[in-house]
Amino acid sequence: MNVLEKIQKQVDSAAIVIYMKGTPQFPQCGFSARAAQTLASTGVEFAYVNVFEDPEVFQRLPDFADWPTFPQIYFNSELVGGGDIIVEMAEQDTLKAAMEEAAEKYDG
């Protein structure tokens, strides 16, 4: 399995996946920390991938969805965006509903 297939399998493995630097419990950058905290604040379950644990994923993820930065958040295998978009959705009070909808639609 090549790295792009591995990434596809990861984004398909849960309704909501965040690729981040570190983990939700021990983030390694401020953007990842804020995004993970924002997702967690909804109470909706999500998965994460620590990009520091796999150098190939770290290197190739920006090519996967043509998004150059971390974190990257996927709902039902579709890129939603980065941390700024998640925070904006939370501020507009649309994040929790979008996450709940993704979780309901997930067929994995």
C-alpha cells in the first residue's frame, strides 16, 4: 500500500478525522491544539492521526487534498479544511451539527 492509499484508508476509517501535530491530549503546535480542543468541545467523537508518527504521511498529506498546512480535518472522507475553518464553524454555531451529521451518515 502506498502512502496515498494509506491516507485514504485513514480518512475512511472514521466519520471525523483530524491530522494534527501531536495528539489531542498532547498537541505539538498551537494550531493543532486549538483545532483539537474545538472539535472536542462539541462532545462528538473524532479520530486523529499524529503526523509526527509517520514521516511519509507528514510529507504527502498536503498533496492528498491539495491543502498545504496542518491540521487538516475530514468529515466522511472529505476535507473540511484547517483549524481556522473549524474554529469559524464553532463561532457560527454550526460545527457540532456538522459533526453530528457526519457521524450519522458515516457508513464505515
